[in-house]
Amino acid sequence: MAGDSFTRNHVDYVFAAEFDVDQGPVVRFQYPSPLMEGDENNVLAELMLPDQIHSRGQDWTVFFHHKTFDEGTVLDPSSRLYILNLVNRKIDDDARRGAVVRSMAVCSRHPFIHVFKPILVLALEEYFETSSIDTLKKLYDAINKLDISEIPELSLYELRILRENSTKNILNEKFPGIRDRRPSKGSISSTKTAIDFDNHFYDTTMTWNNKKIQVHIPVTSSSEIVGDASPVPLLKCICDGPNKPFTTLHPHLTIMGQSTPALLVLVNALLTEKRIIFLGHGKPAHEVVDVVLSACDLISGGGVLRGFMNRAFPYTDLSKVDSLLAVPGYIAGVTNPTFEAHPSWWDVLVNIENGEVTISRDITFPQTKRAVLDHSVNVNIEDSTDLAFLEDIRFLLTKRGTEDLIRLKFHDYIIKFIQMASDYEELHLDIGARNLPSDEQGYVIQGHGCVWESDAQRDTDIYLHADVIEAWRQTSSYSNYVADSIEESDIMPIKNMDINYHIDRLRKLHLTHDESAMVYYTLFDNIIGYDMITQLLSVMPQSQGGLAPIFIGLFHPIGHTRNVVLEILERIRQHPIGIHFFNESSEFYKLAFARAWTQKKEVDPTDGDMSEYNEPLGYDIAPDEIVSRS
């Protein structure tokens, strides 16, 4: 995350707008220079003063500025500017309409624009008093004084580990000097101790009128994760919505017929680049903004797929409908109910007031057909992984699971979908697996792709998703994923096996003793050194049991295999990231490790066969001592 992006300004522009009784919405100032002029300037003013602001005291909007969208063009996220806007209405008896409506916005290349909210509140408050461009300059300078050069540049697999694991001090060694920082007296959270630091965030401060404002910058920021919108309101709204059968059926959306769950229809619509409207009639603009941003975050799998933000309009209004319709597969948030009355404008509409998801009667149907599948297979919808995924999401919403865990469930679902698509291409389109040799040339252990728990599950999932996969293959997120996979194949440390596939086999399947032993021997012979172990750890997140697929090998009936597993775990435990995975494992597994370690010490080191030591032995190394070693 570090690098050139942090040597530039954090904020490139600051805008101020207001509602003028005679002229309507107008932009008063753009600092340090105009970004938009002419018609674009009018559009900016309207976006900064959302509908119905006269009926509420404050609102937020988010919108983007990037190069003109040309159909078929994949936009570079680095060309995108993220704009955070705050609008306030203040009662003023001297004003012609009894109130003054003003807004201020910051324009940044960083997607973590939410960190600027506190200082923007203070700046707009001051602007109401000064009405001067000097306040914009002051805000511009205050934000750009931020020094975040100490945020480390993490590798692809280190970033994945940080995103997918909640351990606060993981990757501590990558933050030299930062852990010794303490918020100064007079700032928020000034009593923070070393153990409280969370490496998922970089803590620093900004200063406004000699007051320090603490800022928590996400280290794992990505172009597909904008702001800090919670996924809960969107998911709860849809899951609690009316359970009505769909009257319009579409092969990319209603894969289970009229009774397809509404959330699954939305997921398929996002994957296949349908035109999607999130309507919040009577809702504040920030609520529709949040559902658009959270939808893009979830469907990207936390950055696994990208390109959704290129088509996102977190807030827009009726005056911009022509521009909206010019963007294929747009994802837009609106508050004007007129959109609902024009089904030709959209393919899927999500009403965030009541959770109803509607498929337009005017939706275009696909011209391309999916591959010819074997219709003799017995497809049982109950075997679909989609239903298990939806049940997990409902359970987390009901039991108030953490937002991070909900995001991880979506991440796992997107990974599964990609693997399914890859298998579909290989099985039915004769297209080799991306970033892996399709003939597995050079592999030390055979097997790649998706791990199916049963043939029935494989047949059902591929049959149900064939049309969705075909449609996804025509999208920008697919093109981006193929390009990213090719790039990753050049840098991945483990090139002689599909490590994700074999860890999944250990995790999901009932392997024979010989099959599991072969996986462990292969890991022992080939996974050596920091980079390889880091990649191994990246496919064993906490949400999927962490090191459990390795630990379970300590109970293998063959002593030599147990010894090999012990050595793999010892390598992981000596790894600076792996020690955190080890410490987060269950006490049961750590006790098993201690027992195996005791056995190993009592065996002739020249004899690797431990098969004769099957009886329980006492522990001569305390479990807490094992855990504390590094």
C-alpha cells in the first residue's frame, strides 16, 4: 500500500457549494484550481446538494471523477478521484428562505475517504462563518500535512493474510517504528497501549485549530473498498424483505426459478454487470451511498475481483439519467421514486425501504448460449453451495456476527465462484485453468481447481451457474481477473502445485491415509522459506479454520507422517506470521503438538519412523512454553 501513491497529495481539490435562491445549486469555490468547468461544474453543484436536503440538517454523499467512460474500456483505478461531500442546512432568520444550505467536499486519490469526515465537519462549520476560500485552503493544507510514509509496502500474500485474519498484532515485524508511536496528549485515545495497536490500521493525527484529530487509516485499502460502509443494512434489508416469487425470469439471475432468493439475484446481477438501481425514497442520501459502496465491496470479495467501482454512482439524481444510461452495467444509488416507474432504465431495482428486489420486464435477454451440459445428471437444488452460503449470511445477521466475518463469507463465496467458473471452462469450453498449467506440467502433486465435497454438489453447482458463468466471462471484472491471475502466476513463490486445491482437499474431503500423507510429504519437501510459507498461510484464513488442515495430520495413524506434519508446523511456528496462526489455534491442537514434540525428542533422531510410539506420553514441554517460543 505504500509507495508512490503516498508521496502525492492526500487531497487534490477542495470544493464549496451552496444553494442560491436565484441560481439554484452553485459551486462557489474550487481550490487550488478548478477541476470542473462549464456543464461539469453544474453537475458537481447538484451532486454536492442532494435531493431533500431542505428537510434534514445534514447529509453525506460520495461520488467519483474519472476519465470519460467509453464502452468496452477498462478504466485504471489510479485515474479515479474519490469525492467525499458534507452538506449542512442551518436555520437563519435573515436568509430569504429562512435557512442557508452549504456543502464542502474533498477530492482524493485514496479510497479511504471516510477518514476525512471529522476534519470536514469542522471545516464546513468554519466555512459557514467565514464564507471564504481561505477555509478551503486551510483544509487542503491540514490534510496534506499527513505523513503516512511509514505504512509498509506489503506483498500480495501478506495483504491477503492481513485482510482475512483478525489478529491485531499480525505482521508486527512489518511496522518498524510505528508500534512505538503513541497519540499525543490532547488527542483522542491518548491512553492507547502497545497491545491495543491494530496492524489493520495506521494511527496518526491531523490538526485543526490546534486540536488533534485521530485518524485510523486501513492498511489493506483497495480500489474496490471505498469508505467504511457497513454491509449489514443492505443484507438485512434484503434478507428481511418480502419473500415473493419473481414474475420476470432471467437465466443470469433466477437460477432457481421463481423462488430464487432475492440476495442471490442481486449477487448474480452484480457479477454479470446488469444495470442496478438502489432506491431509497425518503431516505438520506448517505444511506443509498452506503448500500452502493457495500454492494461493490462485497461482490469484489474484498478486492479479489475489480472493476465495479468504475461503474458505480453511489449517489445520483434524475437530472443525470442520460449520463447514467450511457454506462453499461451501472450500479447507482438514488432517492427519487421516478426511477422505479421507468423499468427500461434498469435491469434490477433494489428498494432499500422494504427490501424488495425487482427484475425489469424490459431486461435484455442473452444472445449467447451456454455450453451443452449433460442433462441426465440429477440436479438437486438442496445440494447447491449457494443455499449454504445464504444460510451462513442469515445466521450471522441473526446472531449479530461481525462485519468482518460477513465480508469473509462473501470473499469465500467469490473464490468458490471463480474456481467453479474455471472448472466449467476446462470441462465444457476446453479452456485451461488460469495461472496454472492446464496439463499440470512440472507439478510435484497432481490436482487443481475447485474441490467438490460430492459429485452431486459439483453437478448441481455447475448446472445452476452455467449461464451466470457465461455472462461473467463477458464482463470487465472477468477480464481484470484473468489479467491479475497471469500477473500473479509470475510472482507466486509456489509454482509446482495448486496449494489452495490441496489445502481444500485436507479441509473438506475424507482422504485416505495414503492420500493425506502424500499431501503432507509434498508440503514438507517443497514449502520452504519465508515467501512460500507466507503463500501457504494465505490460503488458511481464520474463517476457514486456520491451521486445522495441517494440525489434523498429527493424528495420522502412520508415525512417520505425524513426524513430517510436526516439522511443517514447526516451520510455520518459526515463521514471523505463522506464529500468530499457531497461537490462534485451539488448545486441543496445541496440546497435540506438544505431545508429538515430546515423542519426537524421545526417538532416535536418525530414525524418522515413529510408528512404535503410539501410546500417550507425558509432556516435558509445557503448552504455554510451546506457544511462547518464536
